[in-house]
Amino acid sequence: MTTGMRRGEVVGLRWQDVDLDGRCLFIVQQITEVRGRSVVGTPKTRRGARVVPLDDGTVGRLRAHHEVQALERAAWDAGWHDSGLVFTREDGRSLRPEYVTRHFQKLADDAGLPVIRLHDLRHTNASIALAAGVDIKVVSDRLGHSTTAITADLYTHVNRNVGRAAANRIADVLAAANETVPSEFLSREASNGPERRGDEVSLQVDGARPKGFEPPTF
């Protein structure tokens, strides 16, 4: 939810690719499911191999999860499978991507929440980021999209709302600026006109021309 990672990237995340002190993680592999079998491979796109900065809350939850996993390792002793993965079964074996989706949906149903796809959390992350004003290039990099155009196409509705909000903010600033200028001053300026403002007016405005530039007479 907080990182916008793909399901396979989460399942394939290794502890060696997580820097809790540096508050970031490195996505270098993913685990996908092919005909019922888990397959370890590279990220979906070339830009899918990326660095994802982490917020303090996510770092704290990962630290707590690491402690729980250490207890499970001790409990299983010789039966522990040292996969090096961040998210595993109780015995250390890797999780099947499809199992993760079903488990997530069951948790949502048990909590009385609408059952959505696990992938929708990735969309939620992007939508929140764009609505918060995060630059689309940053959002695209975090998601690992091959181009920012993909991000823009997927979240056109969010961009439209962000654009509308920007228009409203600009209008508010202009309205506030207008209120700081006394109406009496504006009306006086308008009535004076450029021809009454003294000698420092443009030649185009007051109609004067330097000697030698008079229009020819016929």
C-alpha cells in the first residue's frame, strides 16, 4: 500500500535488498506464478529494477516483521527454509502469489471491507500520491512504469482532478490579490489613461513620434 509494489515484487523481496537504516529497498527480482508453479525472474520492465524510498511507518513495520520472522526461525530450528525472503510461510518457504491474493481478500472480507484485487492497492498508492501533488515522474519511478506516459494514461482521472484543483487554487490567489488593490485606485488609474501619465509613456500609446519619423504627406 505504501510502496506501490507489484504482487510478484513483494513476494520476491529479499532482506538483502532492504536497507532499513537507509529507509529504502531495492527491487531486483520478482516471483510470478506459471501453471501453478512459482518462478523467480527479473522485474516486469527495465525500469522495474528500481529503488523505492520508505516512510518511517513502513520501516517500523518491517523491523517488527523481521523480529517475528526471527522467532519463527528459532521455533522451526532445523526445519526452517532459509529462502532469505522478507515475506514467507512460517517455515521460511516462499509464498505463492495466488495464495497472497486469496489471503488478502479473505482478510478484507473478515474485516467487512469490500473485496478488491490485491493489485488495486497499487492503484490506490498512485492515486493518493498524484492527488497529494507528487510529481508524475516521481510516481512513475516508484511504480516502475516503463514511461511516464503509461502513468498518465492509467491515472487520467486523477490528473484531471489535480488540474481542476490547481485551477481553483490559481483563481483563489488571483481573487485574493485583487482584493488587496483598492477599487478607488483602479478606477482612478483607468480614468487617467496613458495620455495623462506624464512624459514617460510609449510612443505607440500617446501618438508622439521623434523628429524625422513623421508620416509622409501627399
